[in-house]
Amino acid sequence: MDDILLIERDDAVATLTLNRPKQMNALSVALRRRLGETLDELRRDDRIAVVIVTGAGEKAFTAGVDLKEMETAPLTADELGPDSPVNRALHALGKPTIAAVNGYAVTGGLELAINCDILVASTNARFADTHARVGIVPGWGMSQLLPRLVGPVRARYMSYTGNYVDAATAKDWGLVLEVLPPAELLPYCRRLAAEIASCDRATLADVRQAINGGLETTLAEGLRLEGRLSRAATARFDRAGFAATRGAVMSRGKEQSG
């Protein structure tokens, strides 16, 4: 039971691996509990700046809730909605999250992925929302997050039909950032996570709050949120250390521009 969720820490990056490959990394009661508890632990760990979530093996990220287990241990009301333990833990984490989608991300598995800040897929990845086929109304954000990511028409197509979308299509639709061969997925995500972690932590948290908070409200309210965060950041601006920061930013820009 202890190995259903693997945790690897590398400097400021934590990688969580859903480890039930024989069950397509399905989210059992025990795995859901462990995932929520682990995210809470990482929230309190100041050494960790970015969290990667992936699945064991090359077949599945996660197939969602364990349907076999549902026959005897169905989802309870307190596991659904924004206050459900996993949703609450993800949103309270306050740190950038990357879904390294290594295979099937289905229904609750797709919901877990789209609750992360950035999705990166392997060529094995397949995405589907089968809630309507299973007979369950989404409870972890699918109906609200998916339309914001791929647009309402494509979201309706996925949710109304339960049809699978391959990785290349997911990238074309803007659901994932990049599609990579399976062996390159985690190295890429870890490099990306390290780049994110190298930013100023407080500013990164504010930028994340501005983007995610703005997506939950109107443009006008989002702009006001950005303004409040910007004024607070300006008040704590470190003039003494800015010369070194400016030099590092300019040097990195030159390296990236060739």
C-alpha cells in the first residue's frame, strides 16, 4: 500500500508518480487520500517550488477513479466539488504544477491533469471525458476547466461523446504545451520545472495567483487583482540586489536568443 504514490525530490522540484500501473494508475480511495496528504506536505515544504505529477509506466497517466472499486466504495459527497480533499489540496498548494501525461488521462484522470498549471504529453497520451458514459456528473472541475482550455465547442465534443483525443490533437487545441517521445517526457518536465523554480519565489507566486485568479473572474476584476499584486510587489522591491538580478536576466536572454 505504501508504494501507491512515489515521491522524488530533486532540489526544488518534487515528482509524484501515481503507482498502480496494473490498474492504469486508477485513483483508488487510498491513492486519492495519499495524494491529498502528500500535496499538503509539499505545500508546507519551503524547499519545494514546483510539483510534477505523472503516472507509472507508459500506458496511463491515470484512468481516473477506480471503477471496479466504485462497485463497493463509491465516491462520497465530500469527495466532489471544489472542497473535495484532492481539489482543495491542489488549489492550496500555491506552487506551479506540471502534469507529465505519459498515457491515458481519462475522466477523473483528465480532471487531475487540467487542474495542473501546465500539461506536457508523451506521444502515448490519450485524453477523454467519459463521465456521461459512466453516468457520473463531473465533480473535480471538468465542466468549467476544459472549456477554458480548449474552448466550449471542443469541450462539448469531448464531454458529450466520450471520444478519445490523441496527443497531437491535444497540442493543436492548446490543451498541452508539448508532445514528446515517452523517454523524453520526464526529463523535459524536470528541466521546465527547474527553469520555473529558478524564478523569484514570491513574484512567481503572485504571477500564478494573477493568472489563475483572473481566469476565475471577469477581465476587470482580473486587472484589479493584478494591480493589487503589482503594487504589493513594488513595495518589497529590492533595489540593492537588482543589479545582480538584471545581469542574470540579460545573460539568460542572450543565451536563449543565440
